[in-house]
Amino acid sequence: MDCREYRTNIRAFIKDELDAKKTIRLIRHIDTCAECKEELKIQFLVFEGLKRLENGGTFDLNKEFATKIRNSLKYSKAMESFHRVIQVAKAAGIVVTICYLLIGLLF
């Protein structure tokens, strides 16, 4: 993906609407792209800032931005691991089924 594609995912990332793979890719990209990271921070500030103004709260942009990135990455990696476990379980089920069928054909 290029920067333009990553930037189209920023709003979905902030709203927790990106899937795990896209979230991980976006986070890895902003680690190496200062412009996209700055755009993400700006949109995060606007989105979170408006929410806080409506509620009368304040927030520390840098702290909450870092927390958002860290939590999103942790959650996305856990979801990817979960999906891998499910795929392995499906494959194991198929292998067991094939073994039973082969044993049934032999006996």
C-alpha cells in the first residue's frame, strides 16, 4: 500500500473499525512514515477532542495516542493469533476425518 491508501484507513482505525491485518499494517507504516503518523495524530486529536469537549473532559494527546496505538496493536495481534488457531483446528479436523475415512475403507 502507498500512503494514500493508508490515509484512507485512518478514520476507520480511530473508530476501531479496521480488521486486524489492516490495523497492523497501518501501525507498522506509521512507525516509518512521519507524514502518515502526523495525519493520524491530527485526525485522532480532532475525533477524540470533539468527544471530550462534548463530555467536558480533557486529555493528554500524546499519552492517549500512544495508548491507542499500543492497545490496537495488541488486540489485532491477538485476533490474528486466534484466527490462526481456528485455521489449524479446521485443518486438523479435516485430517482426522480423512484418516477415519481411509481406515473405514481399509477395514
